[in-house]
Amino acid sequence: MRDRALDALTAARARTALLTDAVDDGELTAQHSPLMSPLVWDLAHIGNQEEQWLLRTVGRRAALRPEIDSVYDAFEYPRATRPALPLLPPPEARRYAAEVRDRVLDVLGSAPLVGGGPLTDASFAFGMIAQHEQQHDETMLITHQLRRGPVALTAPEPPCPAAGGVPLALTGPAEVLVPGGPFTMGTSTEPWALDNERPAHPRDVPAFFLDTAPVTCGAYRAFIDDGGYHDPRWWEAEGFAQIRRHAVEAPLFWRRDGGGGWLRRRFGVVEPVPDDEPVLHISWYEADAYARWAGRRLPTEAEWEKAARHDPATGRSRRFPWGDADPTPERANLGQRHLRPAPAGSYPGGASPLGVRQLIGDVWEWTASDFLPYPGFVAFPYREYSEVFFGPAHKVLRGGAFGVDPVACRGTFRNWDLPVRRQIFAGFRTARDV
């Protein structure tokens, strides 16, 4: 567990360096969107959270920079106001995060990982901080997508999904039947699972059909071409008012090319929209409207997890769709190895027992469900991670996107956001009743 924690912390810091070293100091201190913090705020916030939890709480060490705690408190100042705060300049933020990490490695070397209490048992606090940093790395990747200017990040293309380049899901069944009955949702055994994933509990889900792969850009274009953005029949009233208010007529970053086609901007590159790729940068309202237009619906969170984890042959819930082994490049598009989703139907090695693909990686998937606690939920180690967000205001997303690191992605992992959010790497798949 000590080695696992060290590896996770090291990988997270390497990715943070990649995202912050890719642009100059002016880009780090600029606010590229009022929806996001300046990149330099995320950098120092990562160090401050690590100091507070691993140095002060676990290591019982003296505080390094207590005077900046409020500046980097995510609940004290909204993102739009953070550029006006007395932020550490980039060189100082880097030095601060590095000094914290040097001292944290000493704490990791001596912390009791068995019998020391819930924060240190199985190196939970170290795993929590590694996940926190990777979550902010994903946030910084979103900021990179929002920023204007020359290309700063590059990555290889996702692998070809099948011989001849034809996505397998597009030549096979469009949907699968998920049998009804009980299954175990959530976890009580995953050592680094966060509080909202706990505890494991039984759920009974009626049979339903689920898309084999996420909805593609090509399929979503049919909704646009049919006037979907102008027909209130398909929309929640609040969602339709939102798109009319902001003149939304396509996914974020799309624009017409002047000849009947569509272009999109992706990390500084303008390119034709690929029809076979899962649609991205979709709000919950847009996903819900498409599903209604298609005569279908969004899956509930319980349906999504049953499709992703339940093995009908054994009756047990797996850690991942493919089994209990950790993600690999052959199973899922994770970890910012690529800067886009793979074509729909990719990664047959990551399919569920029923043949559903890309449940992990590529795009976050909106579900129909509000973000609510599981029966027996206990906030740990602080209320502000999950509990303050419970309620009907936030919708649940599952599965993880190409910008999510495997350490922060499990079959039980729960993400949540406001239904208007479009800058996140979110898509969806649809379901229908039997």
C-alpha cells in the first residue's frame, strides 16, 4: 500500500507539471473562463490540500503556509472571483507544492498503514490526496480546452477499434438487454473509495435495454438536423429556457463550416466533427432532450452501475466491467493518453459481461439520477466532499472520461455536476424500458 500510494502521488504530480509547464506564466495566471480558476490557483490549491491533510493531519507537522489557507479554500471564493485574490505567483506556487511533497514523502515512509485509524489504514489519506490532485488535473485539462491560443498539449490518436477501422459496436447490436433483479451497488471494501461510493447495499433493478456504446456525434447531428434545439417537446422547461437564453444550437465548441457540415475546436485545433466519436461537451438537458427525441431515456444511476458491474453468470458485482483487474490501455481510454474519445465501439477488452462497451473511459455519462446519499452514508473525512452537494440540484455522471486518471475512476465512482454544465468532458448513452 505504501508503494501504491507513492506511485499514485508521483503520477499525479507528473501530470500536474505537464499541464502547468505547457504554457507560460501569463497563461497560468490568466482566467480563461469565468467558469474556471486560473491554472496557478489549481496548482497552489493542490499543494495546500496536500499540506493540510497529509502534513498537518496525518503527519502532525507544523503548518508551512497557514496564511494562504483561505485563499485556496474552494468553498470560500467562487471561481469567477479567484483572479482578484493574492495568489502565489507561478514560481512560488511550484516551490510551495514541491516543498510540501518532499515533506509528505517523509510522512508516507513512517505513517502506520495498518491499525492507525481510518485516515491512514490502507493509506487512505494518501490515496484521497492523489485522487484530489488528479481531479484538479482534469479540471486544468478543461481549462486548456477553454483557453484560446496556440496548441499547448499534444497526444497520439486513440487506437483503431477494429480491422479496417470500422467500430465493432456499429456493426453489432445497438443495444443489449440487462436482466432484471437484485445486485450489489456501491462498495464497502474498495480501500480508496470515497464516502459517496459507500456502503455496499442491495438494489433491485427491473430489466431494461441499454445502448451498446455512447451516443455518437453522427447520431446527435440527426437530432440537430431535425430541429431538436427548437422543439420544446423534447426539453425540460428549465433546459429549454436555458438554450434559448444563450442561443445554444449544438454542443459546446461546435460551429457550422459554411457548407452544411460541422467543425469543432479541440485543444486549439479546429477539425471536422467525427461522426463515429462519442458526442462530447453535452449538458444534462441536451442529453435528456436527445433521449426523448429518440423515444428513449437516460439510464438511472443504478441501471448504469448494474450494467457496468453486475455479472449475470456469477451474481457478483465486479470492480470494473471487465473484471477486478485495474484499467489498462487495452481496456479503457483513461489518463490523458489521448486528447479525445475513441470511436464508439472501441476497447472490446473492456466490455461488460453483456457486451456493453466504453462504460469506463472516453466520456463521462450523464444519468437520470439526482446526486443522493446511499443508505447508511457517513461523511468522511469531511462534509464538503459530498454531503453538501446532495439533493436535486446536481445530476450524477458515471464512468470517467479520457482525461480521468485510473486512480480516480472505478465502477463505483460517482461524479456530479449541475445539469447546465457543458465544459466538462461529458456525453451519454440511452436506455429504454422492456
